[in-house]
Amino acid sequence: MTSGPLRLEISVQKQVIHFGAPCQVLVKLSNEGLKSQMVNKRLAIGYRDNISREIFADLINLDTGEPARIDAVDYNRNFSPASDYVYLQPGETISTLFDLFEWYPPVYDGTYRLVVYYQADEPMATAAPPDVVSGVIESNQIVLTITKQ
């Protein structure tokens, strides 16, 4: 994972979530460095092994240490145009909100560790400028309890 001037932070309103209720995850990408950083402001959610996304997540079952079994969404999204790439100035933050259960709905209840990742230089992102921040940036971890009741 890349470390550097960009920081990725996630938060949720509740850490105990019931199936059927939304689980809104706020994702903030901040430039804590002294120089501007080229980023993709779109911040589209997707999956690690899929293309055309800037944000993806790991949802790990704390009891087993294994990735959660989820019902993944089949999506087809265009790659970002050049206009989605902007300079994030020192001290600036961009953010997005997504519903975890729309993208990573676990099949089983339980206690999970959520980590979100940002990447703007995936190999097929041909419109990415050469000075875009490279690598994968990891967020903080949040423990969630997902219940049926």
C-alpha cells in the first residue's frame, strides 16, 4: 500500500447495522502534504478485481479472518474522462458517500472489519494523467456488527 501525503478516512453513523437498513460509508480523501496531488475526483465504488473504479473495499469476517461472502453487483461503468482528474491542494479534501449494503451486502450476519481503498492509476485507466498519484491508498479500519434483528 502506498503511504504519502494522501490520507483516506472512512466513517459510519452506526457500527451496529440491521439487514435491510442502509449502511452509509463516508469516504474522505485528504491531501496532508505540502504539494498539490493529482487525484480522480469521481471516487466511484467498485471491486478490487474489477475495472473502472477508484474506491473498493475489504469486508473481513472477524470470526474466521476470511473475506465476507457477499452478493456482488454486476456493473458496467465507463472509465473516467480526463476532466475527472484534478489537483487536490494541500489541506483540501474530497469525499463521497456509498451504501455498503448496495455494493458489499454480506450473506451472513456477524462482526466484520471494513477497510476501503483508493486507486486512480489502474492499468486500463487510459485517460489518467501521468502525474496522477500512483498506487493503492488504504483507509482506517472500522468494525461493524451486522444483525438480522
